[in-house]
Amino acid sequence: MIPRIHKRGKRTLGLLYYLYGPGTHEEHTDPHLVASWDSQAPDPGRDLQATLRQLQHLLDQPLDNIDARDRPRKHVWHLSVRNAAEDRLLADEEWADIARRMVAAAGIDDPDEAAGCRWAAVRHADDHIHIIATLVREDGYKPDLDHDAARVQAEARLLEAELGLRRLNPGDGTAAQRPTSAERHKAERQQRERTPREELREAVRRAVAGAGGEEEFFDRLAASGLLIRRPVAPSGDLLGYKVALPDDRNKDGEPIFYPGSRLAPDLSLPRIRERWSADAEPDRAPDGRPHRDPRTVPSGPASARRRASTAAWQAVLVIDHGDDASAAAQIAAAGEVLDALAKTSAAHTRKELREAAFAFERASRSHIRAERGHDRALRQAARDLVYSGPALGRGEDGATTAMLIDMVSFLVLAAAHWHGKKEHAQQAAAARQAAEHLRAAYQAAVTAPMGALYQRGRRLAQPLQRQHAAALRTALPGLAEQVLAEPGWYALAATLADAEAAGHDPTALLAEAAARRELDTADSVSDVLVWRLRRMADLPADISTTPLPGPGATAPSAPRTAHTATTRTGQGHGPR
């Protein structure tokens, strides 16, 4: 249940015309009154003798009880209460009770003292009601509406439990503005997957991901096909920006523009500029030396994904052990990496990655202000992903995509854990939802590279297989038998053989990989270790053209990997 307090207004009759009218796009059906302050208000919807002006006159009558100078400048209070799509259909009597409890919670009415404002609740759709009230009580006093939004939200949580409705997590006021009912109906008529507001928010987030300044940001917006307005002050300073979809127009045929701040709190121009100002500061490694110039870094999707995996791992350490402002910055920048990854990945992973980025958007903000500058490595990783170009999903590109999704899943779950500790319920839930989409994307990306590793491991000579099994038992005595029973063991054996051929000690490398983070809750310990080892030892992610390290017979076709065959949905940490 989502209660939303709208902006206060001046014209009671104007709002009544909307509530009882057909709606902006004929979406209102059977508008009628379900409750009012005295249960006797006229209903212009179902009573042919009643008029909107009669109802308006009764609602506004308390204004006549006070001097005109004392009347509120905007006296019309407006609350909508909407149920989730999957909720059961409520009867008018249930909506009436909801309305009474909402006005009492907000401070509009006080049934216990028989004092309050005049109000009316109108239903013109199955899933929601609107409440209109006049902000002067009948005794001439004005209601105390401090924190009315928080109070109606708390009441909604109680009503959800009592009525058996979908339970929503309490918010903290940092969420992006939800699409209005009119926007949703319009999107449905136009057969859009998302409303224009949501499409624009996604497009702007992708444009800002890793962007280095205003010029680049606006160039990306223009390249994505958006219409852009940039209001300028008399001094010549840029005041902000507005964006519109070319095919989203009002009744007069004009594009509907949204300012960045109405898309999301962190997409206003001042908040975006905070990222750029932090990027302008000297970036130094932990030893005090400047990081290498990104222009000297090898290009290409595979190398960009490897660097992003390393940056994601470093971000996890900050989220686990850093201060709150630094952790918040890493989580915010993780959203940029997800946006960049969704924008540049192959078709078979793009949909789930896009859904992951869309879900994680809510997790990227909280009341803990991000201290920009600490997120420079992740923002550079997002930039590298964008400028390395799209990955085709084959060979090293496809394998390093699986590697990066594995690591970003770990980062997203670390963010969920951090938000959970801070009691950020909506953000934690959003991060967990993003992790589910990442799990699906990983399964799509990993099939080919992990299948090739499996076949390679099966073809290893028996002495080599026994040697690597012994190394596993030495390094991970508590998990060795579980790993040996997983389908992914052969992929891990092939990786250990590659690491040894590259000059590494497999036992020591395994111990170091296991020490980086617990493994007990992973869906597939072998998958986790494969990507950790290949990243740590700088081994090729795709081995389809690499010679075998030892003789052996050809194996049968690989079965599904542990992720595609034995994933326990919703349990553990998923791919890491």
C-alpha cells in the first residue's frame, strides 16, 4: 500500500473535477464517494441530484469561520492511497475504513475528540482512492500536519498486515518519485515496458556512468536520442537540465520534459557535479603514488572487465571495513558500473543486467551522504566499460563478462548487507533483487567458458587430477569434499593446472583465495574459486585456444555448471 501526499492546492472544485472526471486519458471508471467527515456528504458520482459545487461548498465551509487574512494560502490537502497490482480487490467498505484511518493518522481528523477538518474519499479505480480535505477545522483551528507523510506511511504498514496485503518496506524519503497513475496508464496504452519517467531515469543514469564532465554528459544524452533543455541564468551559468523522450508528448503535441531532480534525487545537476569535482582531485594509490593515466591502459572489453572486477573487489573491502561515507560512495558508484555493464554487454545477458541496474538504483541512495572521491576507482571502471565498447559475449569477452558479473554480484550483496545493518529496508531489498537478476545474467554468461573449463579438467591426466585434489584438501580441509562433489570441480582442476603452469603454487593460491572471503554460503564454491584464481593469477578467462597442460583422453560433453544445475534461489551469496 502506497500513500502519497500531493502538493497542496488552492482550488477544491478543480481537484473534484479531476477526481470525478474521466481522467487525463479516460482511465477513471465509476467515480464515487466511499467515505467523508460525517458520512453524509453528497456523492456527485452516484447521486444524480448532487453536484460537484455542493460538495465543494460543504468542504470549504470552515473557511468562512475565520478571517480571510488567517486562511491558509493553499487550503486543499490531497492524499492518494494505492494498493499493489497483486493485492486482492478491496470492497468500498474496506476503502472507507482505510480513508478514516489515514486522515486520523495524518492529523486531518480526530474522531476521539470529534474535531477535525472536512474531508471526502473518492474511488475511481479498483486499486486506489483519493482523499481531499480542507485545512481548517470547523472550530477555526488549523490541523497540525508536521510529519503527516511519515504518519500515513506508518499507518499503511499496519493496514497491510491487517488486510493481508503486500508488505512494503518502510522508506526514508530518498527514493525516486514514483510514476503517477496517469503516467502508468499512458505507458500501458502505448505498450511501453516502462513509463517515460522511468525510461528517462535509466537513460540519464547510463549517460552519467563514468562521465568526466558536463560536456561529455550532455553529449551522451544527445547521442541516446533524448531532447534536452539547459536553462541558463542571466550571468550565463547553467542552472540545470531537462530531458524528454521524442515520442512522449502532451495533448498539444509538445514534448514532456522532466528536470533531473524529478527523475531521482541524485540526478540533479548539482548532485552530478559532485562526482565530477571529486574526479578532478589527484587520484593516488595507497602508497601515495598517482595512479597510471587511464589513456595508457590497454583497451578492449575483456581488459576493461578485468579492471572492473579488481575495482569491485576493492570496493567490497571498503564497504566491509570503511567508514559510512566511504561505503555509501562505493555503493553509489556500484550503480554506475551496473549501468555501464548493462549498456555494453551481449544480448543474451543484457536484459537481466538491465533489470539488475534498474533494481539497484534504489539501493544507491540513502540518508548517509556519499563522500565522493573514494569511489574514483569504480567510476573509472564504469568509464572504461563504456569506452572499451560492447562485448560480443564470446571468447575472452564473454568469459570476462562472467568473471565481472560474479564479482559485481558479490559487491551488490555486500551493499545489501551494509544497508541491512543500517536498517535501510528498501535499499537492502532492492540490492537483493538486483542480485537475483545478476544471478540469472551470470548463468547466461558462464555456460560457454565454464563448460570449456569443465571439458579441459576432465581431460587432465589422472595423476594431475589427484595432485590438484590433494592441494584442495590441504588448502580447504573443511570444504574440499563438497567441492570435489560439485560439477564445477573439473573447471577448478583445470584452473589449478593453468596456475601451476604459469608458475604459481596451487596450494598457496587456493589458501589465499579462500582467505579473501568466507565460502560456506556460496551456491557453488568451485565457481567462486575458479574466478578468484583466474583473476589473482592473471590467467585467461577463456581457454578455448589454450593448450592442455597435460595428456588425457577426450571427455564427454560438459553438463550444466553448478550455477545452472544446483543454484539454491535466494540462499547464500550467489556467484562470487
